[in-house]
Amino acid sequence: MVAFLANENPSSKLFIDLFNNCCNEDGVKLEVVRVNESEIEQAVHVANEDPNIHGILVCYPIFDPHETTSLSKFCRLTGDYLSRDDKLRDTVQAKKDVEGLGHTYNRPHIDASHVVHPDGASDATKEITPCTAEAIMKCLASVPGAYNEFLPHTKRMDGLTVTIVNRSPLYGHPLAVMLSNEGAEVYSVALNSIYHFKDFKYHKVEADLETCTRSSNILITGVPDSDFHIPSSWIQPHSIVVNMSEYDNVSMDSVLGVPGTVYVTGVGKLSRAILRRNLVRLHKTYHTDDVDDDINGKAVENSASGGIYSDISLAQRIFQSLSLT
């Protein structure tokens, strides 16, 4: 597996360090490759064509550090991508897209039915979904009152209001899609705007974060800012609070002082586990003929070479290719 770093984003560096530790524990070989912004697209093309690479991870954002309010990736007039990061996400081959951010993440049919209950899903419906969004759905499914598995699909979160303080294409947007498809009322909060997400569309509303929080049964925060805090006085009794940021957007101690409130943390650990599971799922589906050994749980190895990479490192192969273009 290869991970591309094309900027100096501290959150990306932290994630890669933590994920690399997990890969080492599981016997999965991860090669981290640093490239310039001008080289990232070609580097992804090289990894796409390398049969020894079974998963591609790109650390976003690279070109577009803004949150989305559009469900379309393309300009209506020209057909061009509106976002270079969206174009890059779709450049990663589907059979190597361990993050699930290209090809499927913007479709209205992304749902939680096979995410929460994968044993009941067929292989065809076990698509690769965005890791953090899937991790949060799994967390919510384990909290009493958040997800009713006995109701029909699209009704399992009926009557619940969710506020998501993050609208990035990596986290907040796919999560809004999943929650809405399960019947929840979803408010998507960004720095300068608040939208109601319904019927696979964003509808701008005249409200503030306090109003949305006070009306919500579930609050999900993902603000990468140590100075951002939501007062616990805004949180209603018997609410569920999920923090997916590396910072404490909400004080756990103060939240637990609100009667009946559940505080969910540690989403990152589950997200990294799902990312490794995605790699195994992709390998099983698309790459079993590429190696002589089977997966059998953890490591994916080639018995001839002792690893999933050749003797020449991926970084060397990529930079050799870049020098020829």
C-alpha cells in the first residue's frame, strides 16, 4: 500500500504516523511517498499501473482546502471538474481506492445498511465507503436509541436530528449522506454557513450553531482547531456527542455532566481499522491473482519477494517515471 503526502498539513502527518504504526502491527507494508503538488497526479497514475500496489491513500486536502456545498463534481457548462481534489480522487482506480472517496462517495445510494450489518450484505453491496463516516455509523449503531435495526432501511434513524460540524468531502459530506439515507434530519455546519441536508441536496437555512445543537439528538464535531469549543450548555439531556477531531471540540467531562448524555471518542482508531479492512477487501476482490499467498487475516505478502513491493522502492519508481515526463 502507498500513501501520498503532497503538503505539510500537520493533521495529515499525524494520521500517517498513526496509520503506519497500525500497518506495522498487522504486517501490512505501507510506503509513504512525499511528492510536490505538481507531481501528485502523475504519481497516482504510476501507482495505478503498478501491479504490486493493492491500495492507494492520498492525504487531502491538497488543492482545495474548502468545504463543499455542491453535490455535483462538474461544471454544467464545460463538464470540467469543479475541484482538483475531486478530480484526483476519481483518478485513483476503484480497485485501489482504500479510502472510498472516489467513484462512490458522492452517490445518493451510499447507505448504512451494509456498514452497520456487513454480515447480512452480499459481496456486491460491500462497497468501499469513506472510513471515518463508516466508523461513526458503526459507533452510533452501538448506542441504544440511535439506530433501530428493526425498522426498514431509510427509517432506522427516523425522528432523530443530527448536527455535523464539518462539511468536508472527506468526513462531513459522506456522513451527511449516510445519516440522511437512514431517515435522520441532518444539519451541516461549516465556518460561514449552515445547510439542511435532505433528499440528497443542501438547503441553506437561517440558523446558528447554538440553535442547531440545542435541537439535535446527536452532535458530531470535526473541527481541526484547538481554539474551537462548543459549550456543554447547548447540549440537550440524553444526547449523543461524537468527536472526530484530534482536538476536544467539546469537553468530555462537561458533556458527561449533562444527564443521560453519551460521549463517543476514539473514532480515529476505528477509522484506521476500517481503512486496513478496506485494503484486505480490495485485495480479496481484485488482486488475489497478483500474489501467491492468500490473505488469511492480516498480512498480504508475496512468497517470492517477502513483501508486496519489489526490491526497487515505490518512491524510486515514481520519481523515475516523473523524470521521464
